[in-house]
Amino acid sequence: MWQKHGIRKEQIYLKNSPMEQGSPVLWEYAERMIEDAIEKGWIGQ
């Protein structure tokens, strides 16, 4: 879905960056998920 709509890594990080301040542990988990999705080709760089 993200690839279909041209969603890029920078957009996801920008949208979710407040999570880093609110919950560093949750942010680490989300960051791993984002990087995994990039490796699988689901998200453009």
C-alpha cells in the first residue's frame, strides 16, 4: 500500500518522530519495523 502511493522513508519518520520523545522504547520498535519494511521493498527510500 505504501509503495503504491509513493510513501517514502522520510515521510514515515517525519510523521512518527513525536513517538521518539513520548516513548523511546516504542520508537525503537517502530524504527526496526520501518527499516524491515524498507529491506523488504515495501517502502521506498
